[in-house]
Amino acid sequence: MEPAQPTQAEIKELREQLLKKVEEDGASIPGGIHPADLARIQDGDDWLRRFLLHNDRDIKESLTMAWDTCKWRKTFGTNDLNEQTVRKDYLQDGSMFSYSRDNDGKSLFILKCKKHVKGQRDLEELKKCLVYWFERLERQDKGDMITLFFDMSETGLSNMDMDYTKYLISLFKMYYPFYLNYILIFEMPWILNTAFKIIKTWLPEKAVKKINFVNKSTLKNFVEPERALASWGGQDNYEFVFVPEDRNGKGEKKVHFADNQADSSPTSETAQALPGLKIKISPTDLIVFNAEGSELTGSLSLTNADDKIISYKLKTTSPETYRVKPCLGVLKPGASVSVSVMVHAGFQLSSISKDKFLVMGMPLESGDISNQELSDLWKQKGHSATEINRLRCSTTGGSPADTSSRNGGILASSSASSVDKLSLMCDNVAKLVQANKRLETELGYARILQNCLVLGVAMCLIGISYLIYVIQGVSEIEQESCPITHYANA
């Protein structure tokens, strides 16, 4: 049954109380509420209506949830998430993605559980990817509900990450109001029943009613066969490929830049004035990556030596390999910024010298601009920005094999959270299951050996019995033939 819609008076009251709280307590949030979220409160009813629907039109609870959501979004940097600010390799591995729709027309957000193994990936980066997808689907469907699809075929206890699941549920409970249509759990192994009983306790009663366990024969009740993937027993032969979000209607362009500048050997200068705009960069033409613990990082410094405000942006020929913080920003006259460049885990670094970075610049009329507005400006006018300088990449502090090994250890060293005791229990049970499998294998070999021994003993006994039978037969024949022989001799 559809919930009763909030009245315009209720929406207006929530807006007034929320704006009043922003005015009174906004200073408690570093930098204040994000302008995009403030605009959603001031200029539209849809977001406020969702808070009221989520809380059964209780204005007090809706106000608390809306305020907490605004604070979290600013602290988490929700509005600034995009393919350049999250782990793109996590987006590309197919462990989470959106495809197709359910019978209600809601987008499916699919978690391919067998691709996730607890402790193998950075939990904080996974959280960013989840929020990235939530935000992307909100923009795509204009805040409409989504259906959470757990594809649990071929999964085991090692794929059950309670901390990860708990965070996913908390997003629906605390920060994304009236956003969950169904939870579909596809072909869950029986061994995970206990874990899901615990998960149910984290959900409000209304959400528990949305959980549906499905298989290939019952999925059609929620997803039409022509919309269901072939692996679910459907007719759609889609194979996952990550497609970047098209927020301009133009799609994403892969980064390339011409090698129109002759390679220069390193000089003794520590900074270089760049053409077109008075920006200084250090080092001049080479980013050197050093191993710092389990990470491989490099850095460079940009200084605005001009009398006007300048925005900068860094691009690379290999965007999937590096994470740049900050990759773009604003420099007022005389200001400097230190840019960190980190190599994503798992990438081979032996060919790192082939990669290049491009520093670009654009003059601004005002430095009072949000990160989202700056990002949009670069998308609109980036083609006319000044190409300032190109930097090559190099490694030091060990051989390529050594640095590759250290970099590959980033994910392996990620520590698993111990917030929930069940998480530890699942780990221990997983170990017991593995030990049990080994024991079953060994017992299987023992049974085979035992059967072979029994068969061998039986064959020996049969052989001995047959031999005794033959000897006895020969003996009787000899005894019968002896008198005849004696008589003949006589």
C-alpha cells in the first residue's frame, strides 16, 4: 500500500525548520552545508518529501534525519564524488554496478557477491564507491527508489563481509530517505542463513518486509525474464563493462595529449615559470615515485606567481593507474598547493616511465567557487584551457619488481574492522569449513585406500583358496592312481 503523501504545509514547515537550523548551527560544519544540498532544500520539494515519507510524516524525526544527512554529505564529500575521486578499478571489477530494472520500473543496483572477499580491498574506498553509485542513480532516476540485488550464486562465508553489509544498510537507514524498493537475494547458500538472520536485525521492520529470497524460477515475480541476466535464468546476455557517467551529454573522453614538447633532461632548477600563465611548478619535468610503507607516491608543487586567480587541473595518460589529490583546484595570487600522486594497488610499475602528466591552467574571475562548480566549469571550458607543462614519471628506491610487490601489498595489508562479533565468527566458521573440506578430501583418499586394501586381501584369500583347492585335487588323483600303478608293476 502506498504511504500517504506529505502535504505542502508539512513540506513547508520542514523546509523552514531545516533552514533555521542551518542558520543557527551551520557554523558547526566545516565550510558549512554544501551549496548543492542547500539548493535542494530551498528550491525544491522532492528531497524534503522523501524525508517525510521515510519517517511517516513525522516532522521532528525528518528534521533530525535531514540535518544529519547534510552534515554527513559535507564531511564525506558526497557531492564531489566522481570517477576521478574514487577507486576506478573497484568500479571496473564488476562487484557492484547498476543494470536493468525490476517490474516496478526501479533500477537494479547489483552486488555480485562472489567477486567480494572480505579483507582483500580497502573498506573506506569501497564505501566511496557505494556512495558514488547511490548518487549516480539518484541523478539518473531523479531520486526514484532503487532495488538492491544481492547476486549470491557461487558464494561462501569468505564472501560475507558484515562490516561492508552493515554500512550499505546504514546508507538506506540514515542518509538516503525513501530510497529502497526491494531487497532481492538471489540463490543464497544455506550456510549463510545465520548471517542473514543477523542482518535482518539491523533493518527497520518496514525494510525487513522488502526482503525477498529468489531463484531462477521465482525471479520473474520481480524482474521480467527479458530484463533478467542469463546467469539469473533470464534472456539478457549482457556482460558487465563499466561505462562512466555522462553528465554533459557528451560522454567521457579518454585522456590523451600530444607529445608536442621535446623531452628535456633534468636541470638544476627546482622550479620553472610556465608559459601562458605565471605558475611555477616543482619539480620541473619529472614526478619521482617513492615507496612509503605499502604505498608508492609522488608529489609536485604548484605556485601562482600571477596577479590573477588561476584554476589548475592535472591529467594523465593512464588515469586508471593513479589517484591524484587534489586533481584540480584554485590558486589565488601567491598561493601554493602540494599535489600528491598515488599509484593504485595491483598495477605493474615496470613501464611507469611511459606515463605522463599534463598540468593545465585556466584564469578565473573569482576564487569563491565550490568544488562541484569548478568541476562543471572545467567540463564546459576545459577545451580552451592553457596546456602548461608535461611531466614524465620515474621510480626510485628499489627495482621495478620490488616496488610492484610493495604496491600490490596495499590491499593485502588492509585491516578488517572488528565492530561486529559476527564478523569474527564468520571468519572462524569459514576456516572450519575449509578445514572440513580438507578433512573430507583426506577421508576420501583413506576410504579409497581402505577399499583397495580390502579388495587386495579378498583377492589374496581367493587366490589362496583356489591354490589349496588345486593342490587337494592333485593329491586325490595321485592317491587314486597309485594302486593301478602297483598292480601293473606286479
